[in-house]
Amino acid sequence: MVHREKSGELPASLSPAVIKDLLRGSLGWQGVVITDDLQMGAVENTYGMQEAVRLAVLAGSDILLFGNNMRHDPQEGRKAHAALVRLVREGAIPESRIRESYKRIMKLKAVAGLLH
């Protein structure tokens, strides 16, 4: 799904209008949001990993999915983590935004009985 933004078009996983406004706002979803595969061509070829990570997190996604099957890279997880850490350190993503996702993920784990 592509959502038309004021500044252009963004895939739903990167769109604040879809995640924040529609899903969390209008529909009232307060649970975990997982992106579509951020390695898909429409995202990777247009935005690159770091920008896709930045946009997805700022849009309100909690878990970033990298299928790692169309172009396998054993370091993909480490690269995504490094990009996220770099973006937080540079101030491009507020640490508070990461804490929001952490709280939602931990709540989901608790409900699923995955915490001791």
C-alpha cells in the first residue's frame, strides 16, 4: 500500500499518516506495529537502509522487518541496529520514541507469557 503524503508518496510502513494518524489515531490501535519488509525494492532502492529505518521509526513502527531473503546479507541485522543507534545518537530519532516501542513490545511479550 502506498499512501499519498503532502510531500509525495510513502509506503505505508514509512508513513506517519498511515501509522500515527490512521492506525493509532482514527482506529485506536495501541499495540505493536511491525513494518513490511524494509528490504523490498520499493523501499531499499528509493530510501536505503538508514533512511528507511528513520522513516519507519518516526512513522510509529515498533518492529522493523528485514526479510533478508531477496539479497541475503548475514550482517543485515547488525547493520540495521547500527543505523538505529547512529540515528538516535545524532538526534534524528528521539530516544523517547525508542522507549515507546520498547514498552509496547514488552507489554506484548508479557501478554504472550514470554517474560519470566
